[in-house]
Amino acid sequence: MIEAIHLKKKFGERVAVDDLSFKVEQGRIVGFLGPNGAGKTTTMRLLTSFFPADGGNAKILDIDVSENPMEARRHLGYLPENNPLYEDLEVAESLELAAHLRGISGEKKRERIAYAVKACGLRAALGRKIGELSKGFRQRVGLAQAILHDPEVLILDEPTSGLDPNQVHEVRDLIRELGREKTVLFSTHILSEAKVLCDRLVIINNGRLVAEGSSEEISSGGKKSQTRFFVSLKGPADEILSSLRKLPGVSSAEEAIHDPKEPGFYFDASAKTDVREDLFNLAAEKRWPILELRKDRQDLEEIFRNLTQN
């Protein structure tokens, strides 16, 4: 589990992280989203004890990273934004060094390196110098180092940044596979990537939390108890609107901007009520053809823009 509790961080007069709280439950893949300069990298550095916080707490598996940073790091794998690597080392040498720094030796070292090589698809690159590798393979080396000590938690800062589409696909598959066994928090500015990979999303702007939940919850405005629908019916608009408001489970209804010959309406209904049968019966009784009926969700990109525009 990863937990940020009222985290604060300033650089001079600039507030980078401002009273930020969120939680990543064990065994989840959570996307950490925000525009450039929102405070994502700073937050990750606070969570990994790379930076000390000016206020609040960060916890890894209930271990306070400020009180016991070394213990927290034993359970944590971290891929920094720029993935610093020793370019003159061969991949195998780099993994040997990482294992040594982690205090892994003997048979366990051989087992963990073999696991990381297989998991990250590095076998063909073991004898090559890191400086000769593509950025996609460098990201694989960084991920291999992050999982070498078998941490329960992974924090990955922009793991697909700068990769070509094929490399992005490879790294996404790797994150998805790692997420089967580990708790993963990764930052990205690619919303489609987060939607595909993540169980939940955390969106920040100016160092503050602006939204948290599954992509579906965020797209529906976080109304777990309500489902929003759009319906287009051919009939008198005023009578349709009045009738919609009287349907069981419907809490509100409003007319949408639509073709005047085919009026459209948005209405909110209880998530516990299946309103479709009552709506069909109403339309049949009134002889109003149903031209369209769908659940209405805002596009995630539109919501992101609305939440993060200053």
C-alpha cells in the first residue's frame, strides 16, 4: 500500500505539493495524472524519501518513509523520470551492480537477476552496453533494477515517456504483468494509457488533488449512486420532459441541445434502478419513437482539461 497524508513541499516561494492526500490499495495499478508542473515527480520523490517533506507523511506498507526510509526502500522499487543508468556498463554488469547495492548475493542474486531479465525481456541485450541501447530497452533495464529485490510496491515516473509506439506497447504490457503481483503507482500524461492500464486514477493540479477514482467514476462525475442517460424521443418536448421526471428512480431531467424535430434529453436515475423498461413502456404508451438511448459519460480528456486548467 502507498499512502500520501497531507503532503507538502515548497521550493523557495513555489508550492510544489500542497496538502496532498491519496491512497493506493495493495495489488492495484493506479495512474498518477496531471499537467506538466503539477507536482507529480515531486510527489513521487516524497513517497520514495528522495525528498524530505515540509509537512505531512508518506507511507509504504504502513512504514513512515521519513521515520524509517531504509526499511521503506526495502519494499519499494522506483523508476525515476530520467532513468539514470551507467552507459559504459553492459546490461549484465548493471544488474550485478544493482544487486550488490541492494545487498543481494550468492544464489539469491543469480535467481533475482534471472527473474528480472526474463520479466523485462532483456536476455538478448545482456552483453550490450547500456549506451548502445534504444530508449525502450533502457526503460526495461530501469524496470529490471526496480524489481530486482522483489519489492511489493513499484513507483514509476513516466515509464513510457519518449518511446515510440512499439516500445510504449512493450512497456505497458510489462507494467500490466508486474501489476498482477505488485502494487503500482505510475505517472503519465497519456490519458488513454492510464485508462487502459489502471484500476484507479489520481489527478492533481498545482500540487493539489482534483479527482480520484476509477476512470468510469471520474467520467461520470463521481456519482456512484446515479447513472446519467441521454435519450432522443420523437414527440412534444415539454410533455416528454415532464414524463421523464415522473419515472421511478429518476432524480432530474433536462432538455439537451438537439435537433428540434427529434428532442434529446439528459436524465439522472438511481444506479439501483433499471429505468429502461419503464422508459420503453412510457414511449410505447405515448407512441413516441425512441431514436437513441445511451449512458452519458464525459470524455476523460475533456474532464482532465476542465480539472487542470488554471
